[in-house]
Amino acid sequence: MRVLVAGGAGFIGSNLSRTLLDRGHEVVCVDNFVTGTRANIAELEDDPAFTFIEADVAETPMLEVDRVLHLASPASPVDYDRLPLETMAANSLGTWRLLRIASEVGAGMTFVSTSEVYGDPLVHPQPETYWGNVDPVGPRSCYDESKRFGEALVFSMRRTTGVRANVVRLFNTYGPRMRRDDGRVIPELLSAALEGRPLDLHGDGTQTRSFCYVDDLVNGLLHVALDPSIDGEIFNVGNPEEVTILELAEEIRRIVRPDAPIRFIPARQGDPTRRKPDITKIRQHYHWTPRVSLAQGLRFTAEWFAAEKVTTTAA
């Protein structure tokens, strides 16, 4: 199968591309390196089944592919704060372009959305049927609302053109090939612990998240993306184990540096107070559930960050 991965040089996209190649598929990776990096795909470029096209997702050329996976968007608060218009364009114009390609060549498309479409949820945990509680004009709206628009576009295009398309909503994900400076909480805290800095928590640390190790998430995502029998579906993909940010910091301190001080700093505006996926639907459809524990995944990620720092320093 030939798979177009838009955003394939990003954190999740590069892990996804690597897994597809390992399973014997061909991968066409499209990325403009706005938040992805060449280093993420360096080892893939010698594989004859891997093709890289440097382009903005909205300018993706017409390609003969069997599947289209759209992950091309800034996805961390730091990135979409500095790139709000690029974020909105990737999830609107980029989604439109990829849907047109999928429709023209008869490919199935999976739009990779986010738990941020639920906003600061009033329903807990969040099922796919929940419509969300989202601020449409706040500092996070460029990401939240453009993902919501992307989902609406997927279903509108499906109704009008007949293109086969599904949506997956990813919850917090972590693991190797995250940028240390991408602003999400796990790379922030791991980097601080490894570098001897205090672990800074935004707010009082009682806000919750559910963290899924990237290998687990990729497997869940591919269940949906490679299934030719489904159309017009929405699936949550994430880990339903809910932890507070303070509990996360204490676990990182235990694994990396037990004497690291924890420091509380002002909360980010619009930061959701609770986040936990209801994964009943994907569990029933595919018998998928995350397998890597938070402690184990944090150890893997800390080891990768530490090795990456050594490699970067040596280079």
C-alpha cells in the first residue's frame, strides 16, 4: 500500500512513517519543516520505499496513493502561539487539498484531529459524541477551532464528493523524536530534570492529562487509517489513565532526578482543567488499548532525550 503522510517529519508523523515502512508499505512524506525536522526522517531517506517531498501541505502535488494521513499542523502551545495563521492554514487549506487528492485518486483519508476540539470539557471522560466547550477567540483558538473546522470539512467533503474519510482525535502523546523545546509538558519537565533546572508547573498542578506513549498511539491510529471497511467515523486515540500534572512531575523526578525542585508558575490562559479519553469505541472495534505504562514510557523518553543531547553536543 502507498501511503501519503502529510507532516511526516514531525514527532508523530516520523514515528508513523517508520512503522508503515516496517510493515512493508510505501511512504510518501510531505513536510515543510515548520515544526518537523530533517533529523526525524534522516534514517528513512535511504529506504527505497520512502519518498520525501518538501512542500506546504496546501501545495501537496497530485499523487497516486492508496491512503492519505493528514498530520501536518503545529501541535504544541509554543508552536501555534508563534504560528497561528500557519496552523489555521494547515488545518483548513491543507485539509481541503488532501481531501481533493484523496477524492481524485480514490484514496481513503484520515484527518488527524485532537482532543483540543473538546476544549475545557464539561463532560468527563470525553466520548466522540461530545461537542466540546471551546473558546472560539482565545489564544488557543487558532489550533482548537481550525481542527474543528478540519473535521467539519472532512464530513462536508465526504457528503458532497463521496470521498472515504475518517477522523481520529489524538490525546496527549509523548516519546522519542519530540522536540525538547516544543513546549508540551513532558519534554519541558524531562528537559528541566536532565539539565538540573527546577520543574516548572503552570498553575497549581491539579489539572489532569492522559498521556499515551507514541508507539501505542501509532498502532491505534493505524488500525483506523488502514481499515478499508470504515467510512465517516470518529475515534478517540489515547491513554485513559488520568494523572495530575503534579503527579507527572513527581514521577519524572523519581525517574530522572529525585532532588529536582518543583516550582509553580502562572497558569497558561485557556489551559483545560481535565482531559481523559473515552476509548470504548476503538477498543470495541479493534481491541486496541495502550500497553506502555507512564513510568516505562517516561524512562524510554528520558533515555532518548539524554542520548540526543550527547549526540548533538558531540556533533
